Amino acid sequence: MLKYPQIDPVAISIGPLKVHWYGLMYLIGFATAWFLGTKRAAKPWSPIKPEQMGDLIFYCAMGVVLGGRFGYVFFYNFDRFLDDPLWLFMVWEGGMSFHGGLLGVILAMFWFGRQLGRTFFEISDFVAPLVPVGLGMGRLGNFIGGELWGRQTDVAWAMVFPRDPEQLLRHPSQLYQFALEGVALFAVLWWFSSRQRPKMAISGLFLLCYGAFRIVVEFFRQPDAHLGYLAWDWLTMGQVLSLPMVIVGIGMMVWAYKMNSIADASATEKS
């Protein structure tokens, strides 16, 4: 087994002000996305200009925070919300959902695109390669905070998480998610988007890859205690919410390349 590194969840403390690593990771993720997005926006075919990146990051940040909180409450803790509706606003107690954050970002991109006179998929294709940076940083924040640990195991790299009431050897699934949802997903999307692709293809690849990675990791991640397994002693809510992403992602990529082929054929006939 590996020893879990004892890291103070508070990264910076100045008097009553306490900045937690989890929040700091979000800031690092947004800052890195802004930096990379500004570089990508310099491309002649980019739908976003470098000077518009600040506004885009702001809209997406609001979508992540608000959508993530609403998703966590309505997807994973709806019973508690019914008992105490005000709990929705108790963000200091923690609780964020990727799938809710994704919906929030989708709304933010739609709104931002309307302000610029751009289509939704022009914006989403630009944003998709930047998202894994924030996802990876968020999973590192989960690991430092000792939360969202994995299932019981006897692998050589298993860890005992201090906050685990059962004190069992578990998969460090947060690091698995960092590697897949952060590093691998970024590498794939950044390479794929390095040149022009059919509209919708980059967004489709993001949905396909994230959904597939999340489904795999859920086999190692401990499901939420109040939900447990939804069926067959292995199916989790994360997998249920991720499967449609895979299906929609495949459909979007097929449609994108089909429409691109039709457009190329039409252009050839006219020439």
C-alpha cells in the first residue's frame, strides 16, 4: 500500500480568510484555460478573438459553479432538497456535479454565442479542448481533500483515506480520474483540435471520450453512500449519466463528418 500524503486542505490562511486547495485548483484550471484559449484564439479560423477570452471564461465559470451545484443537488441529493430547499444554497457544505456543471456550461456557451453572433457548436468546439484542464485540477483537489475515494482493493498502490469512516484500503480513484479526464482527455482533444475539423466533431469527441473514461473509472470509484449501486451491484449514477454522453458523442461525430462530406461533394459539383 501507499501512504496517503497528509496535506492541509487549507492552502492559504490569512486571518479569518481561508483558501482551500479545492477552490485554488478551480482558479488554476480557469487561469490555464484562459492562457491556452488565448493562444488558440490567435488562429485565423478561430471563432473567438483573444480579447474575448476573459468574457468567455467568466461565462463558463458561472456555468460550472451554478450548474455543478444544481446538478449535485438534483441528481444526487434530491430527497434532501425536498426536505430542506434552502440547502441548495448552502454551497459552503460542498457538493458539485460534473454533469450539472456540463449543463451549466452548455447554457453559458449558448448565451455567449448569441452575444457574438456565433453558433453554439462554433463556441463548444472551441471550448471543449480547454475543459479537461479544469477537470484534472478538480480531481487533484478531490485527492488533496481526501474525498470521493475509490472502492476497496488490495492493489499495491491502495491507500487509506483519513476521512473514510471504515478506514479500508481503497483505490485512489481521484488520481485515475485526473489521468483520464484531465491528462488523457486534454491530449486527445488538443491534438484533434489543432487544425480545422467539421463543425460539431470536436464537441462530439469530448462527449464520447469523457463519457467512456467516466464509465470506466466508476468501476473503481466508491458510489455515493446514500445512492449506492443502482443495479447489479456495479451500476452507478455516474455511469447512467455518462452513457448518453457516449451515444450522443458518437452521433455528433458521425453527423459532422457526413455533413462535411456532403458539403465537399456539393462544392466539387459546382466547380
